[in-house]
Amino acid sequence: MQVLVVDDNPIAVDMLENTLRRAGYDVVTASSGRAALEILDSGACQLVITDWEMPEMTGLELCRRIRYLSTLNYIYVILLTARHDASDSIEGMTAGADDFIVKPFQPSELVLRVKAGERLLALETRELLIFALAKLAESRDSDTGAHLERVRTYSRIIAEYLLKLPKYRDQVNAEFVRLIYLTSPLHDIGKVAVPDQILLKPGPLTEEEFEVMKTHTTRGAETLDAALKQYPSARFLRMARDIAASHHEWYDGSGYPRGLAGQAVPLSARIVALADAYDALTSKRVYKDAFTHDKARAAVIKGRGTHFDPDVVDAFLANETKFVAVQQTLSDEAPLQTALLQV
Ligand SMILES: [Fe+2]
Ligand SMILES: [Fe+2]
């Protein structure tokens, strides 16, 4: 990771540079805001440490300008300041700073703050990458639109409801909710391995074709398993794998690919199974019109205990109005900006 240090005082620059280099960072330096902007414009750095008090352009002004740069990636800004009033931090935050370090400070504190910034940037990159990957897999599918956005939002609504139930205290926490939102778009990633003539066939599939279609679950799981081998502790990969593998399993064991039943189906997959099915029902397909919410609701209730986990169905029923709102605001016909709506 390359860090840009901006300070008009050469002694301070030296100190910062040495500390960061010792911690293993590449360092670029600039003695003014203007020089810093030129470096940033080239897209070289994503993390900036800047002094607040500088002649010409202050660190605060630099912050503001950074937020106006049209760089592809987010730039994380740490302000160095001798000020420690709450009003100063508010001013800095308004200008777009991500963090502050009050002078004088220990080198170890500086390194810790830079590490925190690095983590945030890595998270952002990871989330974008996951969604881009899911979109890519979906781009070959004919049923595209805002399907992934809706499925992840429905999944989150269910997970948030389960979070409040004592019964799920051990299984669902805030991280689970965040992860299901992050990873559920990957449920059909294995479809990249399904040939076009099957994936895009407008009519019903033959038995053999359906067998091939079913492999999207195992192929998706295999791909994510390969990534898991590299990063066994990555919880998001584990959940993504569970969802890809088991979102077509049925609660009564009659689903595919493994015929798992009840609790043997990971909870994340039981949630996505309902979210995905509800979305398929309420969306238009080549072979069918979109069901109304009431018709889809009746189908979900019919599947309670057979197709779907009864608790997940109950969570759906308790949040019906939210489901209807998502379906309307993230509808395939709705204007694009509504896709940004968070429910
Ligand atoms: Fe699927
Ligand atoms: Fe789907």
C-alpha cells in the first residue's frame, strides 16, 4: 500500500516517512496541497496523511478537493492536527476527513490508524468485487434486472427479523446480517458453467437439461471452495459457499443438489431460498407473468415446512409490507435511482 504524506515541514515529513517505511509502507511525499493533488490525480495513492496547518492550501481544503476528484477509488484521508476540540473534528469530518491524529503522537498510533484505513479500503474493494462478480455471472442470464439487489435486500429483512428472536441468538448477529447482504448476490454464480442453450432456453427444460442446470449449485460452491482454501478464515466466503451450494435445497429434503433437510441446510441458504423464490414468483419470466404479492404470498405459505423453513416463512409474513415496498422500489421498471434506496 502506498501512502501519501503531505506536510510543508520537511522534518515532519521525514519523521512520518521513516515511521511508515519501517512499518512496511511505500511512501510518497508532497510539500503542499497542490503537489498532493497532482499525485492523487494520477491515481497512485489511496491513503493520505496530511497536516492541517499548511500555507496556501490547508489540509482541510485539500480534504475538500480530494472529495471532488473523480478518482475511481475512494481516498482515505487522515488529518494531522494540533487541535483537539470537538468543533475542530466536526469541521474536519465535514470537509471529508476519515480520521484525525492529534499532535504530538506516538509512531505506533500513526501506524495503527493507517492500518485501520487500510482495512476500510480493503473492505470497500472486497464488496465492490463481490458484487461485480455476481453481476458478471448474472449478465448471461435472461432474468436479470434488479434481481440481485432485491434478493439481497429481502435476505437482509429476514435476517434482521431473526436477529431479534432469542431462538436465533447464537446463529444470527449483526455480522450475519451484513454478510448475508454481501454474499447473497453470489447465489447463482455457478451459472457461468451452464451452457447458453440451456441457460437461455425460452421453453421448459428437458430432464437432462434440468440436471445440467442443477449443477450451478455445486459449480458455484466449488469455485468458492477453491477461494476458501486460500483464505480459510474468510467468513464471507464460507457463507457465500453455503448459499451457492444450498439455496435450492428444500426444508423437507426434496431439493437439490444433496437433498439436505431442516437444520442441515445452512440458515443463510434457507433465508436466500425464500428470498430468491419470492423474487422469481413476483417477477416476469419468459414463461410466466409476474405474480401479485398475494399470489406469491399464498405460494410461500403453501411451501411452509416443505420448501421453506417455517421460521423463515414467519419472518417473511411479519415483514410483508417491507417486501412489497422493496418489490416496488427496486422493480425492474422503476427508475435507476430507486435502486439506491436502502430498506
Ligand atoms: Fe439458483
Ligand atoms: Fe436467483
